[in-house]
Amino acid sequence: MATKTAGTHATTSLTALPFLPGYNSGMAIADVATINNLIKSQFSNAHGQAGGAYCTPEGVLYMPDQQGMIKLNPGDYVAVDSTTGWPIVISKYAIASGPWTHS
């Protein structure tokens, strides 16, 4: 099997938020809530909200559908696919030097 390529159809199709540790980091509670509300379960017919998907002070992304958790480093981005609601982690190194566009 060979590797495949993947990407987005448009550079603005993902809603994202950089992780900055601590309560006074500059991450607005409303922005964290937006990310949490966008993350969806893949097993529900209605793609119901997964809940508890992003923890601001601890920097842990709890994946939907009991698929574990990911420890975020400062500067890592959590993006959400607008069609399926699936979270995507982009490391701070990839976001700085990869083919990613962010505001």
C-alpha cells in the first residue's frame, strides 16, 4: 500500500484555535467553547456533540468516541473539519512551516 495525500478544498475550511497554556493565556473562553461545540461524534447518525473535547488549562484534547486523548504543546493548533466535526491537531512546527494557512 502506498501513502496518500490529503488536504482541504479551501484554505479557510477549518475552524482552529492555537493552544496557549494557562487561564490568562489569551485564549478566550468563547473561542474554546466554539471549538468544543464543533467537535462531533462519528458514530451518531446526527453527529451529536462529543463534549469535553478541549481542555484549556491542561492542554489535553479528548478525542470523540473514546479514541483517547492527545497532549497539546503550546502553539499547537486544534482544527475542526467543518463537514464531519472531527478534530485535527497541527503541531506548532507544522503550522509554522507547513502548507497551512491560518489567521
